[in-house]
Amino acid sequence: MIAIPLRKQVILAIAFILAVFASLQANAQAEKPDTVYSGIYITSIHDINFKDKEYSINLWLWLKYKNKKFDFLHNLEVPQAKTVTQSYSTVDSSDNRVYILMKLQCVMKDSWAVNNFPFDKQTLRFSIENSQFDSKALVFAADTLGKHFDPRFTLRGWNIDSINVTTGIKVYETAFGDESVPKPHTEYSNFKVKLLLDRAAMGLFWKMFLGMYVAFLIAYMCFYIHTDSIDSRFGLSVGALFAVIGNKYIVDSSLPESTTFTLVDTLHGITLLFILTIIISTAYSLRLVKKDKVEDAKKFDFWCAQVMLAGYVLLNAWFIYTASR
């Protein structure tokens, strides 16, 4: 057995440690995902469709990265899009990196918050992923320089409150059929844009609710019709009741289905209850007239008219104020 001098043993041990450290460092670098720097510039948002829960968006999207395997022209994924059309694209692969600029027209599906309609605020969401590479190979970083939307474009009936550009990780609880994955869990990096819109609501509010308020006022005028014309009072009230119901069906036809009690439901419900109260009050007034208590019937009508008008105005003002905050 050949004896190795102590000095050589130390040198070999140091060399072995350095080799292991270099190998671990190389593996760590190999496992580090490549970064894709992404930016967006929105040129227009249009065709906001509440009934079908969708909207259209035109935008410029650019991506900068080094790994040429990231073929975004063919592997770009827009998860919430109904349709995606690339009307223009250009690729620059000089300087050992890839720069892609493309113009997209997308029809996006989204959920709407209609509880406070028409004093509602909506968040439009847009995100992209790479359908081929998960977060172990690719991560997004946001290019936040400059503006993200054209300040000159007008979105009719809406005001742009803010825009938020971020990146994150989207989790899919599936392996997409890959048997080599130990558990059904996959993570993809994504680039996300949230656009907060505030509706310019007053014109739309009066357009949708004017018929309801006119119907209530018609029913309310029954208190000022002489008690001898009791048939006319009942006829106006019942007609106003059906007018409010018809107005509600018209408004509901332009909104998506909702399981919650919205402002539209609240205002129409209050109006229906008050008209029903007017009909009940008219019936009681008729009972007083039948008992030859005409003066009592007039006083009853007068006080009912004041209380009901004040109550109706205050309730409407409160719910509208709460929704518009």
C-alpha cells in the first residue's frame, strides 16, 4: 500500500471540495428560471357587454428574454380570452436576446360586480402565460416604464381610475396527464394587468329609473284625488304597480344574472312596496267614506301623502348614496 503524503491529502481534499461546490453552483444556475421582461400599452377598450360578461381590448405587448426556446408567437396563452388575434408581430434576436413586439385584439370574459349598478366600479383583468414552460423554467418581470394606456382614448360612460401591472404564479391542481410528475400540481408564471373603471352613472341612472319614479308619482297622486273618485284612485295605483314591474324586467334584461340583492332590486322593491301601501291606504280611506267619515278620510289621505313621500325620498336617497360611495 502506497502512503500518500499529508500535504497531497490536503490538496486532494481541497480539490474535491471545490469540485463539489462548483457542481452544486452549476446545478443551481441550471435550475434558476429565465426571466421574461414584459410590458403592455392599451390602445382601446370597447364593446363592454354586461349581459354576456365580456369586453374587447386592443393592446401592444412586448417581451424581452434570452432563451430562444420561449416561442411566444406560438405559445402565448391568454387564460381569460374568448378570442385572441395577432394583427402584427415583429421579432428581433440580436445582441444575444429576443425582443418580441405584437399587437393583440382580444375578446375577454370576465365577471361583473353589479350589486351597485349603475354606480358600479369594475375591474378588467388581462393576463398572459407561456403554455409550454412552467415557473421552473420561466418567470415574468414587469416592465413598468412609461404609461400603460393611451390617455387620449375615451371609454364611453366610464372613467379610468387606475391600472396595476404585476407578475405572479398561477397554480393548476393537475399534472396535465404527465405521469412523471409525482402529484397533480403545476405552477406557471404569469404577467397580470388590472384596470379599475369607474362608471359615469347619473345619466344612465335617470335613463333606467325615470319610468319607475314617474309610475310612483302617478300612484302617489291618488291621495289628492277626491274620495268620490275611488275607482280612479284604484285604477291609477294598479296601473303604476304594473308599470314598475315592467320597468324592472327591462332593466334586468341588460344585466347578468345575480344571486344577490342589487341596487336595482332594492329600488324597485321599495317602489312596489310603497305603491302597495298606497293601494292599502286607498282601501282604508274608502272604508272611512262608507262610514260617512269623509273628513277623517281627507285627513288620513293628507298625512299618508306626507309620510309616504318623505319616507320614499329618504330611503331612495340613502340607498343611492350608499351605492355611489
